[in-house]
Amino acid sequence: MEQPTLLRLSGLETGYGAVSVLKGIDLEVRSGEIVALLGSNGSGKTTTINAISGVIPLWAGSVEYNGRRVDGLHPSAIVKLRLVQCPEGRQLFPSLTVLENLKLGGYSRSLSTAEMRTEIDQIYQLFPVLQERRQQMAGTLSGGQQQMLAIGRALMARPTLLIMDEPSLGLAPLLVSQLFNLIGQINRMGTTILLVEQNAAASLKIAHRAYVLESGRIALSGPAGDLLNDARVREVYLGL
Ligand SMILES: Nc1ncnc2c1ncn2[C@@H]1O[C@H](COP(=O)(O)OP(=O)(O)O)[C@@H](O)[C@H]1O
Ligand SMILES: [Mg+2]
């Protein structure tokens, strides 16, 4: 049975200053899905998710989440609705410890000390290395560990919908495959995921459906398996 729509972008347009970037994006994420948003550098992926998260205003169109309009809400109000973005380039607090970064991730939820501890233990189960390094400053972690911390911190907000911006960027190939396994695992544990990536092949293997952005427009979309198996799509859009 088809799941209800969790996120719906309709005719989304925005840009920077006078420069138009997104020229009418229609996109849907249903509960339980991993949806990949693919596209080359500069195609508008980050702009799309910053518009969803309330970081930049819309020029036209709408963002519906859980059946209500959320465009125009403050980013912090959107996080409280459990729509959480794990930003590109990690954006951790480098001079705070691993543990302090995780606590900040739970900040939107006003947890008690005991609840906070339970939640952090769950994150440590998912990422044992974060427990080992809990007193280490985030800025001294390796790239892969920082990425795990960024995901752990986003999970501390208990997302219903987790948006990830290029989580595999800059990671060694072995870490990339671990990361994609982990994203699949987080999804199976009940989190819906909008996955922004340039790594089309790996994303399409774990995603249910995908959209390809090209110069601020959706150039194509469909079930991930169909895109992965279409020779023309592979060559023209995915560079595979
Ligand atoms: N803060 C900004 N100010 C002006 N232009 C921007 C800004 N951020 C992105 N852009 C432009 O918007 C377009 C889309 O960028 P972006 O959404 O970051 O693409 P992607 O995430 O797919 O690489 C690019 O042409 C980029 O140069
Ligand atoms: Mg980007």
C-alpha cells in the first residue's frame, strides 16, 4: 500500500538577490521512503533543501510537511516539527567535544538530563566510535568520524524526515559504502530520508525513488531501480 505524502514541494521557486536558481520544483517524499535528489554541482540541490528548512525564503510555490504549509516558518520551528537537516560540510562546533555536539542536537526537544543520556546512548550504539571519542574535540576527528557525528547530532533531534546534504563528500571509498549502509539502516529504523548526493550510483542503490535536478528544474524522476537500469539515463544524467 502506498504510504501518505510526508513532504510535498509544489512549484517551488527561489534564488539569491535577483538571480533565479530554482525554476519550479515539484517533488514528493512519502513516509518511509529514501528519496534521492541528484544533480551536478550547482544544479540547485542545496538551495532546494535550504528552502525546505526555512533557511532561505521562497519566491513562489509551497512546502507542505505532514499536511500543513511550513514555508515561512522559522528554521527552529521547522526542526521542532521533526524536519531536520544534516547540512553539507558537517557544520559541527569544532572546539566543542563530541558529547557537547550531540547534546546541542537534542536542544530543540527540551529533554531532561536522564532522557538526554538515554538518547545519547542510542546514538553511541549506532556509532561506537563516537562513544570512544566522546571527550575529544569535534574538530580533531577524521572526516568520516565528523560525518558520523553530524548524522548523530541530526538524529538527536529525532527526525521524522531527515534531509542529508552530500554526506559522502570527501570520504574514502570504504567509508562511503559504510555510510550508505548506515543510511539504509536509519531508514529501516523508521526515519524517512531525503538524500542529496552527487554519488548517483550509490544513492540509487539504497533509494526508493529519485529526482534529478538540472539548472534548477527536475529533469527526470522515477523509481530508483528504473533510473539505475535505463541506459540513456545512466549516460546522459548520471555519468555512469
Ligand atoms: N549564497 C549564494 N549566493 C548566491 N548564489 C548562490 C548562493 N548559493 C548558491 N548559489 C548559486 O545557486 C546555484 C545553485 O547552487 P546550489 O544550490 O548550492 O547547488 P548544488 O547544491 O546542487 O551544488 C549555483 O549557481 C550557485 O552558484
Ligand atoms: Mg550543494
